[in-house]
Amino acid sequence: MAEKQYSADVVVEGLRKILISEEVRLDEEVQGKVEMLIAELQRRIPFPVPDEDAQTLYNGFQSFKTNVFDQHPNLFCELAKAQHPRYLVFACSDSRVSPSTIFNFMPGQAFVSRNIANMVPPFDQLRHTETGAVIEYAIKALKVHNILVIGHSRCGGVERLMNLPDVSDHSHTYDFIDDWVKIGLPAKKKVLEENSGLPSEEQLKLCEKESVNNSLGNLLTYPYVRDAMTSGQLALRGGYYDFVNGHFEQWRAFTPAPPVCHPCPSLSNCRLIYFICCN
């Protein structure tokens, strides 16, 4: 038979009847302590309020544990000792473009950094140190073999970049976002100069891709990235995920150009980087 559930009120009231009954004579000091205990319990016992968000987290974990964790005991035993990911992935914080979902990564395969519009700032020890710390750890400690910067369709961050207000316009500004997306200004400038006649929607899509190239160029300002890349230990990769049509394209950056170089016609050289389509 199923166990009957009782509310916190019923539990506390039952405890009160047990501790303070008419048949038990308690002196005032003891009775006062009992009342204090009951009052403390009433503060600590949570009322059973429906929490759908908590239930979603619980159900998601149970699914992961049953279908992934429990099915791969050897993998998680090894991960408990150390991680050896092959990829460092820079992706957007957008809830629609989780790298682990898109690429079907298993735990331990990718070291992931997510931010607004999947941007990588240039090397600067005084600004954006959180990004620098991710790159430094991935290269020096984890020794990843690939860095992937993946852009995506309908990116709100790149849209903001394309529509940044004038300096004098303070009607709609953000505390952090506007300054952050300015990392992509070189990409915006290039797209507008080369595609001034295109509709804004097409310019936005081009900028979503060109911003990836801008970040790849910025990655080369980090000395340990340059060293690992020129020694052949690291590959820089760009990607673009179109979640509207379910399409993914990728390209690889080389510097200098490989012996046989067939540049992707839709991508131009940037900072002496040669982009080659991999699809």
C-alpha cells in the first residue's frame, strides 16, 4: 500500500500533541523549550510547493544518469582521474546552440567557453582575462588539438553589433553587451564595405560568419596559440550552424598557407590566415 503523505502543518501539530499533552505535566521551562523547538521546525520544514523548474532539472539528470552515466562506467571512471578533451569550443550563450547537443559530444570530449555572439577578444592581460584564462588553460594544461569557433543563425549578439546606436544615443544601451560585441567591429566593417547593396538580413548572416573569422584572427594574437599552431599541434576551425534549416558548415584556418591551398570563395584572407572549407 502506498505511503500516505502528510503536510508540514500536520506533522508539526502531531509533534505538538505528543510533546505537550494534557496527560503530561511539564514545568514552564521545559514547555518553553518545546515551544521554541516547534517554532524552529516550522521555519525549517518546507511546504510542498509545486516547482516545475526543479522537476525539469531532476528529470533531466535522471535521464542522463540512466542513459549516459550508468551506461559508460569505464568512461566516467577515467574522467574522475583527469580530462583530455580534443576540442576547445567557443560558442554563443544562445540556448538554441549547445555544442554538446549539436556535435553529440560525450563528457570529456570538449572544453567549452560560451559568451554573447561566440566572440574571442584579442590578447590583452588587462581586459577579458576570463577568455584568456580559458585559452591558456586549454593550450598549456589540457593541450587540446583543436579550437573551434562556431557561429549560428539569427544571433542576437551579432544583430546588436550590426545595429549599435551612435555614441550620442543613450536611449537604449546595455551595461556590458554593447562594449562586448564591439570585438566584432572589424567583421561588421568588412561586411558593410563589401556588401552595401544587400538587404540587412543578408548582411547579418554574412556578419555572423565573418565574426567567426575575426575571432580566429584574434586567437592568433595569443602567443601559445601561435606556437601550437605553427608547430602543427593545433588546428583552428571555424563553423556556422544554421538551426533554421538544420545545416552546419565548417572551415579551417592556416597560417601560412598549406602547400596546396584552395581558399573557400565565400571567405577572405584575414591577418594572413587562409581559410579552407572542410565540408
